[in-house]
Amino acid sequence: MEHTAERCAKANLAIRDTLDVVGGKWKLVLLSVLRNGKRGFNELSREASISPRILSKELQELEMNGLVKRMVCDTKPVTVQYELTEYSKTLEQVLIEMEQWGQQHRRKIITGL
């Protein structure tokens, strides 16, 4: 594939679009936690080590982008569960690659550059 200014600009735009949706410290962590199944709000907060205020904001953005589904359960008191959508599975390979790279990078840093 030829490297052109136009192709580079399109690639940069696509990367910015991706980062707008999953960028930041928490979104990919939350998606990774939810790969193991539905979670309640407090469970997500504990497992991801994220404050409830930030968690709420991140979940709203993930829901707005069609990656997470929020379900209000008919319980007393009312509980809310979150799960991944079918669309979120399009990020599966990205998450796997990032996990592998992170493990490799951690080993490299620990054993010395």
C-alpha cells in the first residue's frame, strides 16, 4: 500500500475517531472487565478501581457510542446491570492486542531495556 499524504490524513482521522470513543484511562479497562459478563455498578467500580462519579460518566459515554448496554433490574432496591453490546465485539481484537502488548512491555521494563 502506497504511503500518500491523503492516506495518512485518513488514517489520522480514523485514529482520532477511535480515541474519541475509547480513549482515556478507563474505557478500555471497563470494556475488558465487561468481557467477563454482566456487572452491577458497584462491581464495576470495585473491579476497575474507579470512583463512582467517573464510572458513571464513562459508562454514559460507552452507552452513547453503542458499546455498553444499561439494564435496570426490577429488584428492590432497583439495581442496574451493564453488559457489552454485540457492536462492542468489534473491539475484541484491539483489546487482545493491547493486553498482549502491555504484558510484553511490562516484561521488558521489569527485565530492563
